[in-house]
Amino acid sequence: MAEFEPKILGFFCNWCTSAAADLAGTSRIHYPPNVRPIRVWCSGTVDPAYIIRGFLEGADAVVVGGCHPGDCHYISGNYKARRRVKLLKTIFEALGLEHERIYLRWISTSEGVKFAREMTAITNETKERGPNTLVKKWNV
């Protein structure tokens, strides 16, 4: 049987985390290819419904990446993202779902190495947890 390879959905801020991913790529910094990135204008625009839908459609983990607090191009979008992710994790925990599969990371434009390190760590943690069980529970 082949080793489990997780599917990780990433919602990355256009100004910081997406640029860090680009920097990691152009610098040839290796990290697992498990992350499927979606570029958003700001991490604050990521609606919790998008995260839930990602899990229902088979993502094994979801990462929201944005600018460091205080450095948001839209003033307070990353604070909004932090509140939304915390609320969603609380709801998942109350429902008995695996809230540990939701990640929030602050990665700025110049942190290509940090981006690669975080994506590697998230991929390894997700491999240890195994496949997403939410899809099986809901028969989606």
C-alpha cells in the first residue's frame, strides 16, 4: 500500500504568503508538493465556509496564510482572519471534529525559507493524523 499523501488547501494572502511561496520557488527551496494554493487578496477575506467546503471536498488540512499582525496591507484583515479561524476551531472542537487540521500562519514576503519550513511541518503533521475523516462521516 502506498504511503498516505495528504491534500492540503492553502488560502494565501496576495501580498505576503503568496509572495513568500513565489520566493521559495524561485530560490529553489524544496518543500512537499501537497499544498494546493489559492491566492486571496487578504487573509481576512477567507470566509469560514470556504474552509469547511475544503474539508467536505476532501482536503486533509487547510492553511490560512497572511501578513504578520500589524503589517496587513488592508490595515486589519489579518486580525479578522485570526478571529475567524479561532471561532471556526472552537466550533469544530464543540462538534467533535478535528480542529487541529486548521492552520493559521503569518509569513511575510521575504520569508521563503519560513514558508517552506511551515509547509513541510504541516504536511508531516497531516501525514501523522491520516486522511480526513469528515468526508466519510458526511458521505460526501
